[in-house]
Amino acid sequence: MSNPLYVIIHKAHEQSWCVTPYCTTCGSSKYRNALQELSGPSGGGLVDALADIDLQEISLLPNWQDALIIAITDLPLLQQVEGVLEAWLPKISDNIALADLILYKIVRYMRKDNAIRNNWIDRCIDIAINSRNFSLIESLLLVLKREAWNYRKLIAIAKEYSYSSAQMDRVLRNSYKLKAMGSV
């Protein structure tokens, strides 16, 4: 456990620090203070720690999802977020849950003309089609909205799921005006 971010996440768990993103009670202040200490004045320490995480190892840590979202959103510059996402991109097929989380919580809010956003989405589409991961497919549909029409295989898999999943059926109906039995 040589990554300093892992140490902070473990300490947060051991000392029962809040790591809830957007906590209106405490603002996750103890955790954020520890991240700020790691970051330094320009955020470089946190960027390095985030870029260097092992995507499998991080998912073994307690409360890793919330802790990771706070760490990324606390980076001071968009270029730092992009650098971290670019470092993870070749490795995201190793952890579909992380790919899904970052797609839905971070990538979806990036500008549509952002190259990192588009590379991340393209990679997630490949992973979703190959893995048929329900959650990743759903996230892609919600992130892409009407753009999802450009990905027929993705829509076809979503439609297959919609036959037995009211949740997927609702996403297709609400976002795309499709019914499970409809044609694309």
C-alpha cells in the first residue's frame, strides 16, 4: 500500500471520517483536509497519487467510490482531472465498476467537445458491448442521450435487457421513446 491516497482512505475508514460527496453536515472536511495536505498548493501530490492508483486495488478499499469522487472533484484544475482520466483510460477494462462510476459522476459533466470525455466514452462503449454490463450500459445511455443512436449494438443490448428489466425499459422509454418491443 505505497500509494498515499490509499493510506488516507484507510485512515478515513479507521477514524470514521465522512467521505460522502456533497455532505451538507460536515462537508467531509477531515477527509478533504487530508487530501489537501497530500495535494500541496497546486494539487500535484493528489494528481500523482490518483494517476498512479491500481484500479483493482482501489476497489478493495472501504468506501472507495465516494472517496475517489471527492478526490477527483477536489482537484483544482480541469487539466488535472483530464490527466488522471487519461492515465486510467488504458486500464479501465480491468475495473468496470470504476469505469462506470467515473463515466457517470465525472465524464458526463465534461464538455461534449472534450477529447478525454470522448475517448473515455468510446472506451466505455467497447467495454459495455463486450461485457454486456447492465450498469455501464445504463450509464452510457444516460450520458449519451440522443447520441446513443449512433451505437446500434449498445441500443440492441439495452433493448434485450429491457425485456426483463423495468429499469432499462424506463431508460429507453424516457430517453429514447423506445419500447422494449420497438425497433431501432
